[in-house]
Amino acid sequence: MQNVGKDNERSPAPSGKRAERNRHAIVAAARELFIREGFDAGMDLIAAEAGVSKVTVYNHFGSKEELFTEVVGQAMGEAHMTMVEVRTRVAATTDVREALLQTAHALVAAATDPSRLALRNLVTSELRRFPELSQAYQEHGPARSAVALGEMFGDLCERGRLTIADIELAVIQFFSLTIYPHLIVGSIGTSLRPDLADRLITDGVDLFLRQYQPRPAHQPLS
């Protein structure tokens, strides 16, 4: 993959308002082109689409992998902000079922956003050539969402709304019941019908609560 100079010879990234605008334009152009053209989209084309020179692109990003990592980071950061907003709303509610329904709907909406889904599929398709891209995607996306969801479950446990012994396991189970089916069908270019997606979320949350909602001491597990 092309680089300009060695990493230890690179100058500091440009700063200032103009540099910030250029960086934003580069990332926006790269995101659109990666989705449309795949990872083979050239840096020349990205520069032209952003309205800057190729040198300017390399002043901000030393390689295409570095630029793609930034694109993925920003896209996943948008999804993470959704979780932050959801967690704030959940903290104020006393209806745990409604809180989990809202959480599931928000997570599914973020996961099935066309641009983020396209980036995920692009990462998957490039695993053999660039395994480090998968690590970048995981760190910026699923791992952050899992941590945020785990913290939310921890908050609900502290408030006595849930009883979870293994939060890491519960996070995987919640994702499996609500989000993973969308990612599976999305990987082959299709999507779930809206009515089926709604039932999946509702039944998934109810199954989750059946396992983790506190029960009276005398009430056995069904």
C-alpha cells in the first residue's frame, strides 16, 4: 500500500480551520468512495472528490488503511453516540422493558444504516488482504457498543431492575436476539421485513427479561 515517506519522517498533521475543513472533506469523500468503489478506490480519486491535492491527503493520512480506519472510526462513533443517548434516557426510566425496547430499536437502526452496513461488508470482504482493518472496525464499532451496553446493564442491575451474573454473556445474548439477524441478512444484500424486525425485537427483549428480570424468592425459573 502506498505511503509518502516513512512513518518516522512524516510531518505532524496540518492544523487550523482550513486543515480541519480539508480533513473533513477528505474523510467524507473517502467514505462515499469506499462504499461505492470498494477499498480499491484510489487516493487520486479521493483527493479529486474532496477538492484537495493528493499531497494534502497524505499530509493528513499516511496510507489508505489509515484513512479507512478514520472513516470507520467516524461511522462507528456516530453509532456510539446513539448508545450514549439511549443510556441517558434509560437512566431516567422505571420501565425496564420499554428501556430495553428503545435500546434494541436504536441499536438495530444504527447497525442497519446503509453506509455503516456497507462499510462492515467492505471490511469483511477485505479480511484476507488487510486483516488489520478488521481489528480497527472491531475496536471502533462492536467493541465500543458492547462496553456501552454492558455499562447500561450494570446500571440497571444496581437499580435492581435486572439480575445478571455474567454481563459479558448477557451483552452477547442481547445482540444475538435483536441485532445479529440483521447483520446476517445484510451481509448478502437483503433485509428483514419491517413487521418481522419489530417482532424480533419485541420477542427478543421479552426472552431476555425472562432470563434476567428479578423474581420473587419463591418464584422458580420457568
